[in-house]
Amino acid sequence: MKAILIAEKPSLMREIQAAYKGHRAEIPMDIDFLAQAGHLVGLMTPEEIDKKYSHWTARNFPISVPYRYKVLPKKEDLVQKIQNAVKSGEYDFVIHAGDPDGEGELLVRLVLSYVGNALPVKRFWSNDLTRGAIVNALKGLKDDAEYDPVYQAALVRQHADYQFGMNVTGTATLKLGDLYKLGRVKAPIIKMIVDREREIENFVQKSTWKRMFTYEDCEFVNGQEFQSREEALAQMPAADFAVVARQKDELKNHKAPRLYKLSTLQTDAHRRLGMSASQTLSVLQKLYEAKLVSYPRTSCEYISSAVDVKSISESVAGYLQLDKALLVRSPQAVKGDPLYANNAAIASEGHTAIIPTGTLPQSLTEREEKLYQLIARRFLAIFGEMKQVRNLETAAFPGGEEKAGEYVWKETLDVKPGFEIILDPKYKKKEGKGKAFREGEILRPVEFAEKECVSKPPVRYNDGSLIAALDKPEAFQDDEGKVAYQIGTPATRASIIEECIKCEYFTKDRKGVFYPTEKAEYVVDALGDISLFQVTNSGRWESLLEQIRQGKADAGEVEEELLTECRRVTADILGREVQKRAAQDEPLGKCPSCGGDVVTGRYGAYCKNKCGMYVSKAFGKKLTDSQVRDLLQGKKILVRGLKSKAGKTYDAYLKPDGITESGQYKFFRFQMEFANRRYKGKKKEEKS
């Protein structure tokens, strides 16, 4: 038997080829090798199929064209090699070696379909690239038809993204007067960022008050809330003692957290290492290709019973120079723990959690080393001792009178840090007072007072919290209160977020915090109520695609539902009356230097009289049209994410204070005012 193996990319082909040659006697077939370079074919654009779509006009929407594929630029030779191989008559079957996910399944199948392959197709599927795993995958090839649901889900996703992308982008652009690239995942992300910003802007700090007393530095608080300090102070208990009504003193054990999936790793990598979601995925891919970790684009948090956790843990613990006495759980106990091991979940997902392979690093960059250690320690933590905490809770009645209400003091402290030491060698035990009281004990003297409880504004999304929200948007629940939605896929979320930034829907400061732009707020105001922008709809569509992948939904029916919704959204946008944003040549205001019109150009706002006046940036931050309008009217503006010379970020109000010149150009001088204190230094000049 002779086969032609087609790998997704050259690096993967080389790894499989090396394993094949090293174990040739074990593999009962002759294999030749070819490699793609990712996607070789892609969908033709509507105008390539029908010239009438060369210009967007309302009468041409919704666009409806057949799905036709073309060879992507500079990929002709690769496609020709694959076509020559499958048509040569030399081979009995093809081995499909795309990455073990929907995208990998799709991109090789599309090429085989494009070249008219008629040979049987077997599937190479492996979650890691160690030599043993590759050999096992070659020995255990399956019919590619077994992965039809994976392919169908990926194909429906591609078709839906194509339809939503061209129809919604086209109609939104026509209606709103500027290019608005929108899609079924991008739109809800934009709305989430805008909604959060408006929650912050509209937040009104409120205080409520509770009654409390202190005893030996322990704060006992009554649960009743009052709307004013006066209400809380009224009829405050007069007693100088309290009687303990009940006491809880319990020990609780906590297991190590679940193993990493991509979204939780991205969230942790941002929190601990300051890495963005896209940086994490990029570094993780390099670790995977170096055979140091398992497949990265996974939603699974489990290992299978087949994983050799004993040898992996021993190898990785040695690399980290970890005290092996910390690894108290046996491999059998770990693989028997349903919190970490689940064969059924892996069969459904197609992948394991992200874990080390046991192959040790030789030379890593600083980021690669830090991310590898994060993954390795998370894996080793499941062999660690459980963390033990002590929960203390004491309730007391003022003067021993139940009618005075119950006052409670709570405290949690660490008894044994357990696995925490493995996750973080610098972990510090949570200490506390550790006071335990007896039921009936009299606490004297006690001092009664009011306690102010100040509400806090919502927090802006950052690189970590946005990924977490897309993976598990807990604010969006079904009728039973369960989280029922996910937005996008682990493989695509980071790239979609970066695309939103490129499309100028939001900006990101050096700490990874997202701020919506005027463009994002405008599109949400104009179109934010349509189904495309609703998180629940996007999540439900994602659920339907997942059901196809699991073989629980019909691909044709789901695709028709998505396309019907796309047509409805397109018609909705076309039928709306919206006010377009100011065109680029529409004046934003009058030039403070010569009185000419200030307009928006390619590089920012400038004076149309060409007097040299620019109003494009403030201390490196690009200004929006609305900010420029306010400045030209002499108003102060709030600019977020400014950077100090020390590299720290801050927000400040800027007010125009005359003009400065630099060569042939002119810029505003600014007075700066911080949100919490006024800047009393020099007037600052802005040279864009």
C-alpha cells in the first residue's frame, strides 16, 4: 500500500516524515509527503463571480452568489503538486494531515475537492507532536469520513462568515457613510466594549450604611442596609457588650484548578505575565511546534487515561527543579479524578487540555520560558496536596437580645497552602487573627458605629477578562440560570479582537485595557439593536455550529437558519433611517490660527487652508472627530491611556491654551487636568 500524506504546513510535514523514517518497520505502508502552506484556496469575492457587484448599491443586497473557490496568490505551485500527486495513479489513498481541529479539517479537504481527488482519504489526527504520538497516529489512521461533522461545522462557519461579512459590511457601509467591517462575532464584541464603557460613564457612586461593632479588632457587621448615615445611627444599640449566638470553625480542602484550555491560559497569561491573547497564542504555537506542549487551540480541560502522566510529571518537575515531595498524589489517583481526567469529553472535543508533553526545552526566549512554566506548573499542581483553609464565622447579638439583630464577623485563612506552592513558589499563606469564640461568650467592651459601603463602577475589559467573557459570558444566561453561550472559538477570538482594533472600533493601552472609539459608539447607536450585535444570538449560533461538529444537528438546516437571519439583518439595515457620520471633507470647526475649515484627512484633522495647523494627536494618542470638534470650540476633552515618561498610563483632561509652532506646522498647547487632582505644572505643547 502506498499513500501520499498532505500536511497542513511544512513544519508539520517534517515532524511526521522524521517519525515515519525512524519507525519505518512499524508502519505497514509506503508514504510520500507533501505540505500545504495553510489555506491554498479561498472563496471568490462576489465581484469575481458577477461584475455587477463591483460597486455596492442597495439594489444588489442581499448579495447571493454560489460558493466558488480560487487558488490564493502565490499558492499555484503547491496546488499543482497536490493535483499531480492525486492524479498520478501512484497512490492507493491520501493521508489528510491537517491540524487536529475544524480549520485543519477544512483547509485540506477544500484543496482535495478543488483538484478533483478521487482517492480514499485517511485521517492523521494527533494532539501532540512527540515522536511516539506521531507514530501512534500513523498506526491508527481512520477514514476521514469519520470527521465529516467536524468538516461540515467548519464549512457552515465559513459560509456564514462569508455571507454576514459581505452583506452586513456592505449595507452598513452604505448606510453609515464609512467602511464598517462587521461580522457575527465582531459585532457583539464591539457592543460589549461600548456597553461597558457607557456603564462606567453613567455610573453614579452610591453609598449605603450598615451597623457594626468592633471587638478586639474583629469587625462584626449587621446585614441590614440603610440609605443614609442618619438612618444607620438612629436607634443604634446602646449596650456595651454582645453575646455570641453561634460559632462556625471549619476546615475545607480545595483541589488544584482544572488544567488549562486556551481561553483560561490566555486569561492567566495576561494576569500573570502581561501577555495579550494574540501574543499568548503565538508563543503557545511555537511551544507546540517545538513538541513541548500539546495542541493549543483547545476548549478541553481534561486529560485521557492514555496520557503517561507519571513520566511527564517526573520529567517536568526535574526541569523546574521542583521538590518532588510536593507531588503527593499518585498517577493513578490523578487519572481517576473526574476533575482532571475525562475520556468522554476528549472524545467529544477531539483534544486534551494544554499540558507539557514531557519533552524538555533546550533554548527558549523569555516569553516562551514563562508561558511554558505557567503550563507546566498548572499540570504539576494536580499532583499536589490539597489546599486547606480555615473558615471562621461568629454571630453575636448586642446586649444578648435577638431582636437587636445578628452581627457577624467572618475570616478565611490558610492552614496548608498545598498545591499553591507548586503554582507559585513565592506564594504567601493568607494569615489572619484566627480567633474562635464560644457560644454564649460575652464580648465586652464593644464599640458600635456605622459602616459605609461604597458602590464601585464596572471595570473595563482587558486582554484577559475579554477572552474570559467570550468563553463564558456569565452575564448572559438561559432561563434556568445556566451559562448557555460562547462567543467565537478559542482559535479565532484573539485574531478577531486584533481585527477590531485595526478597524478602529476600539483602542488598547499598554496594560491591555480596551476603550471604544467614536466609530464603535456610532455603529452601536445606529445598529446595536439588531440581532447581529446581541451576545445571546451570537452565542446561540455558536452553539448550533458546535452541535453540527458533535453530530447533533443537521448542517443544511443550521446553514439555512443562519443565512435566513443574514438576509433579515441585511434588509433591516437597508430599511433604516440613520444619520451618517461627518464626511472627511465636512468641516469639524474653524482653524484657531487662520479661521479656515478644519477637516479630517488621512493622517488626522488639519486646516484646509494649509496654514500648517494640525489637530490630530495629543501626546501620542490619536484624537477622534468629536474630540477635535470640542477642542476647536475651546472645550476640554478627556483623553485616556496617556503614557508618562516612566511608561505608566493615566487619563487626563486637556484644554486648549493657545498655539505653538514647530517648523512649518502649528499645534495646540494644552492645560492638563487629572481626574483626581489638577495639574499645576507648565503648560504642555503637543507636537503631532
